[in-house]
Amino acid sequence: MKVKNLIILIAVVVIVVVIIVATRGKKNDNDTNTLDNQNVEEEINETKKLEKSKTFEGLEVYNIVIESANGVTTVSADIKNVTKNKSDKKSIDVKVLDGEGNELTSFAGEIAEIDVGETTTLKAAIAATYKDAQDVSFVLRKEE
């Protein structure tokens, strides 16, 4: 199980690096600033809604953090299987919400299979900044 989590984490990191490299290469020729000499601020959105644990498909979701930095918004959370059965891998949509509960964006994520009583980490990212993000919800992806 830890190998699967490591593979998922590596895949997400590779995708984020590729996105950052791709967007960094699209600068204007007249622009002499680079990412290295710009003052880039990282904003971590932590709200009371994110402090509360959520239940999704019998799983407890907690330690939810929405982070927007360098043109990428990342949602991370700890997910614990509190059911009496092993939880299968789940393809999900991560919905990022504003303070009023309106959907700002939605993107794909995956929850690895989790043994009873075990915890895994969800980390999903999108190449866009949503500084107004205040909450998240999760929906099972429809099978096509």
C-alpha cells in the first residue's frame, strides 16, 4: 500500500513540475524577469470549514489544506478508512468552493485503496490559482 501511495505522490509531483516548467517557458521575449528573481508569495487557505473533518463514501477526510502558489492550486487531505471493510481505489472529482459554497473549479483526483483503520494522503492539483477557495467537496467520478 505504501508503494502505491509513493507512486501516486511521485506522479502528482511530476505533473506539477511539468506544468510549472511549461508555463515558465511561455514568457514574453521582452520580459527580463525570471521566476528566480521575482518575489513570489505562497498563499495557504486555511478556513474553519477546512478544520472540520468530512465523511466521504464512509471515509474520514481531515487535515484539509488548499494551497495556491505559482499558478497552481493544490488540495491535500488525510483520509482514514473508518469502515469495517477495505476501501477500493476511487476516482473522484475534487470541487473547490468559495465561501458561499459556489463551485470555483473541479478537477480529477484519486484515493488509493485503504485497509481498515489505515490512513492515506490525497494530493491533487490544477494549473490555476484560486485564492478565493474556502472549502472543498468530493464526488465519485462517473464511469464512462
